[in-house]
Amino acid sequence: MDIFNKATSRLGPLGQYASQVHGYFTFPKLQGEISNRMIFRGKEKLVWSLNNYLGLANHPEVRKVDAEAAEKYGMALPMGARMMSGQTDLHEQLERELAAYVGKESAYLLNFGYQGMLSIIDALLDRNDVVVYDSEAHACIIDGLRMHMGKRFVYPHNDMENMRKQLERATNISEQTGGGILVITEGVFGMSGDLGKLDEIVAMKKDFNFRLLVDDAHGFGTMGVTGAGAAEHLGVQDGVDVFFGTFAKAVASIGAFVAGPKEVITYLMYNMRSQIYAKSLPMPLVVGAIKRLELMRNKPELREKLWTITNALQNGLKARGFNIGNTQSPVTPVVLSGDTSEGANLTHDLRENFNIFCSVVAYPVIPKGMIILRLIPTAVHTLEDVAYTLDAFSKVKDKLDQGAYATGKIVKVL
């Protein structure tokens, strides 16, 4: 059998729809300045799909620093991996500032969040160690765990009673192997918007010996009094042993970081394969991240504006009878009932007739019979945007309930 046969015979759960949805529902092209309104297929849309939480992507101070850094350094400097020839004072400065911001002793820059998390897990664990993790952990965590040759136990999402049982099992095994226990969860879960029960997990340290790794991609910059994340919001920042944050959300850039005790971060610096064998983060991205972090620290009004829009959107949806799950963060899922074709047709109606662009999730990503419209409020949205969106959602919900989208097939998009 030719290994390429799968490209035509087994396209995968999403790839099987490629001929119908590519370029519209998947791989859409948003053009123009990153903002609350962008161009999609030649028409302006109100966009609720960008993780530009604090509006930093096109903040004038950020754009100025980005341009100046690109002119000064170009995109090649520094050449080589950090360990070999890619170390600079500015990389170290950013790491110090990130560590201070999230209340940790040390931090280490990562080129990308996804591969960074894979490599963190790979470096921290050996075959004698045991992992306990949340069932809704992000794909980067799941893929990292695929490399783990030891035992791993999963608990149903945020089910603390079951987690305790898994910790008991993990403790029994670790006592036999001589290994340790690592618990992995998220600060903010990116699809549902609810928080990991970090306060309850940290409290379990009284009964079990484990270390806690938290992926707070969506919480970093948005949650907590200072924006340090979900653990700060829940008052247990000190209980998080290893903190992971990305620049792809609130920071509005490229890159990520891991923070924790100095000896642990030093160990990761010398053992994370994704960084040892990869070119250093380019200078414009480092300089730009320093500026973004400065704004996150010194302009709390950006976070306040984000939450003004978030509260108006979420309270408005609930007042109109929409199910937005248990979100406690800006991530706003709108849960509806319907099949895949109804979800696609409803989304097409929103985009073409109401000029609203938001992400749609349906089977096979989530169970059959469910549609999720995922909205991401930001500091650049307005209350007028919220009011318009609420009215539009009420109208498409009525049409969905009346069966207007039940064609049995996905609308053909020209």
C-alpha cells in the first residue's frame, strides 16, 4: 500500500469536508487591519474570532516599536539557537520581566506555544513518572503526553472527586517506580471559557505529593488583578509550580514562555529539544514583546475595557435565553442545537446577511446535535458592536428553531 493513499481515501474527520468548506468555514481569509471590523470576501464584517484580547495587535505604540525594531535588527538576528549563538541581553530582559509579571523566580522564552508545551512535558517526565491531567486539556498537552512512556491518568473535566482517585492511583504507581507525579491542567479552557479548578487542585497538595503545570494561554493578560492569569484570579499563583503562557493571545504576537523555580527553568533550558535545536526568537519579536508587556503592566484600562465588553456580551446573551455554558473568562461559547449542516447554514447567514464573522464548531469536533458559536470579545470592540450582535443572534436563533437552516446539506459557497 502506498503511504499516500490516505490522502485520497482517509481524509480525516475535518478533511472529509474540505471540498465544501475550504476557504469559507475553514481557512478563511480575513484582510485589513486587525480590529473589530475586517474584510472577508470583499465585504466588511464585525469580527468576533480573534484572540486579540487587549487590542495590542494594532496599538499605535506597539506598531511603532515593531517597525523600529524590524528596521534596526531585521528578522534574522540573532542567528542560531539560544544555547549556541542566539543569546542576547534583550532575550534575558524579557525573561526577567515575564517572571516578575507572573510571580515566578525565573522564565524561559519559547519560539511557539504548541511545540513549547510538547517539549516541556517531554523534558519534565521520564518513564518512571506518572501524569494526571484534565480530559479537556489542549491538543498540545495531549500530543506531549503521547510521547510519555510512563503511566498517565485522565480525570473528567474539572471533576475534583475523580481527580483525587486518579492521584491515589498515581501515588501507588509512583511509589513502585520511584518516580514523581505531574498534574497538568489549564487556567482558562479555550473552547468553553471555564477555569481550571486551580484553587482546589492546589489544596490537594496537602494530601498528595505532586507538581502542578498550568497552561494559561487564554488567562495570561486577561485574568487576575494584574493580568497574571487564572491562578492569580483564584488566589493560588504561588501554588502553580510551572506556569506556561503564550504570546499568541493577549500579547498579540508570536512566541511563548515557561516560568517557575530557577533550578527547574535552568533544567528546561538545557533539556527542551524544541529550543535546543531551534533558532532563537527574532529580535523584533523580543523587543515587541517587551513593549506589549509594558502596556499590560501599565495600562489596566485595556483589561478593564475587555471586561466591559465581555460582561455586556455575556450578560446580554444570557438575558436573551442563550446557553453560554460555564464560562468565567472572555471566551464566550454560544451553545445551540442542530446538525453540522444547520451550523454551517446558520453561520453562512450570519456572515452574508448580518455581516458578523465568528467561529463555528460542530461534529466531529463536538458531539452530534450540538453547534457552538465561539465569540472572543476584545478591548477594541464597542458596546454598539455588542448590541448589534445580540439582535442578530436572536434572529438567527429564531430561524434555527423554526427549521430554516435544516436543508440537510451545507450551503454551496461560491
